[in-house]
Amino acid sequence: MKRSAFQLGDKYNKLREVFIDLFFDIELFSKDLRIYLGNVFGNWGKKVFFGKEVFVSVLYRKRGKYTRPLIHLGMSVLAGLSIIIAPAVAQEFPGRSIDPWSIPQSVTVVSASTQEASIQTNFSDGVRGEIIDYLVQRGDTVSSIAQKFDVSADTLLWQNNLTTKAAIKEGQTLQVLPITGVAHTVKKGDTVYSIAKKYDVDPQEIVNYPFNSFSNDETFQLAVGQVIVVPNGVKPADVLLPAPARIRQTTPDAGTIAGSGVFVWPVSGTISQRFVWYHKGLDIANRAAPDVLAADSGRVIAAGWDNSGYGNRVIVDHGNGYRTLYGHLQKVYVLPGQGVTRGNAIGKMGSTGRSTGIHLHFEVILNGVYLNPLSVL
């Protein structure tokens, strides 16, 4: 019995030693595994952190150079996902089995203007903006050619350095401007203001002409060598053909005269630009920057900043199909939805938006059609 007990205790001790060795082996393995995983994930984390630092550093140095490509990439990914999941999404609607790609596409053009879609400026297909060469035909005269292209005879003479007594011949090539005025080649030091002064026009006329381009649309900077058209410009006195005398028209005092019994003059000043196909309103300049009055009673439907070039502007709906617009204001006195009476001050004349000087741009619209304001004032 004593021997059997001794043998049992010996086996127990051996088994205990085995478990102790196994415990230490497991502990050693766990420690080595933690070290290994720490090294692997630690190096990976360092690489990710380093890559992030490099990416951010490059973007910072380029100061937003890659912003647009990243945005385009993101939009492309979203568009691709939309194309992929659109059919599946369409099938999720109960009772609907419409193929989204079978729906006809709309051809409506959305205007960026803050005005209603029915009030838009559309150029005729026949409008041209470039200077063309015309080959004189038998029987042509300066007057007949000018009438054919809807420009003044003076414009034709000035552009081709001709005098009133000069004769044109069959086969001769003449340059024809797209509009009555003068073409000017920009020289070093020229500005919109100096060119306007040279040809006796308001700078706003040069800026408003849609085919004149600028190196900087905010400062109206010109590039040396470019050709711009000066609408209604006249040649200086030192050229072959003397310039005709210019007559400046001033408006009556604001609010005192209504040509049709409906509208009154919105402001007093000098008419600096009239209504033409590319300029759908009347420009009235006044350096004193007086208050602008409502031309007739109505309700304000828009007041504040407009990104299409009007700057601060007010639009009044007169409730009878007529609407009037008052642009380039430095201050706006009214709010959308507010009622105004004929002669109420709605703002202060200024030079905001696409403007070269203090003036009011005034438009009259009847059922979506632009009218010459002089026809109702």
C-alpha cells in the first residue's frame, strides 16, 4: 500500500510539471505574438500616417491646385454609382416598372438669371460680331452698302479711311463693322475709359457690347493688339472725315413727367446709352447718385444682388403685364413682397455689378418682351 501511494504521488508531480511547462510555453508564445503583431501593425500605421502627411503637405503647397480634379473625380464616382444602382432603385417602388433610361430627356435650358425664364435676352441668328470684308459690286455706293449692313455711312467711311468725296470702285474691298461706331486696336496704356473719352462715348457702351472681351471682367482690362468695337463712337477731329456734333439728351426731373400717363422718369440725369438689341434698357448717368424712384405703382418681386451683371437691382411687377427693372444700385430701400407707389424711392443710384460708372440701368418689360423705355416715358 505504501509503495502504491508513493507511485501515485510521483505521477502527480510529473503531471504538475508538464502543466507548468505548458503554461510557461503559452505565456512565452503570447508575448512573442504580441510583439510580432505590434511590429506589423505599428509599421503599417506609421506608413499610413506618413502617407497622410505627404498627401496633406502636397495639397497645401499646391494651394488648392488639385481641388477641382478631386471634385471632378468625386462627381464622376457618384455619377457612375447612380448609373449602376438607378434600375435597382426604380424597381423598389411598388407598382412601378418604369425604366429610368426610357424617359425622354428634357431640352429646357435653365437660365442662371434670377429673373423669370420668360424674361430673357436672345440674340438673333443674323447677329454678327466680327468685322467683315465686302467686295464692292457694280452700282454700289457708300450709302447703299451702309444701309445693306445697317450701319451709318460715317462708320463705313471711318473704318476704310475714306472721305465723303472719295469714290469707291467695283471690285474694291471694304471693311464693314457689325454696328454703327468705330473699331479700335488696343495700344499700350489704353483703358476702357481712355478709349471712351477718345471716341466721345460712355465707357459703359463699350462694356455692354457683347462681342467685346476683356482680360479681366472685373477691371475691364484690355490686351494690347486686340480689336474692340466702340458702339456709337465718332472719330476724333484729326482724321480725314470730321466727326459730327454730338447731342446729349438729359431727362426731366424724376417723377414729374409721364409720357403715357402710366410711367414716370425713375431718375434725373443724362442718357448715356439707349435701347439696342444687345442692351435691353436705358442707362441714365448722374454723378450726384440721386435716389431712384418707382416708375409706377406695383409690388417688389426682387431686391438685392444679382450675379448676371445688374449688381444690386430691384424688379417691380405693376400687375398689368408690365415689369420694370432698376440696376447697378449702391443701396436698396425695399424688400421683396413690399408694395410701392409711383414716385416712391426704392434705392440709390450706384455702380455695382458690370458697371463702369455711376448710372441707372432701367428696363421695361411687357409680358416678357423688352420695350424701349423711351416709348413709355
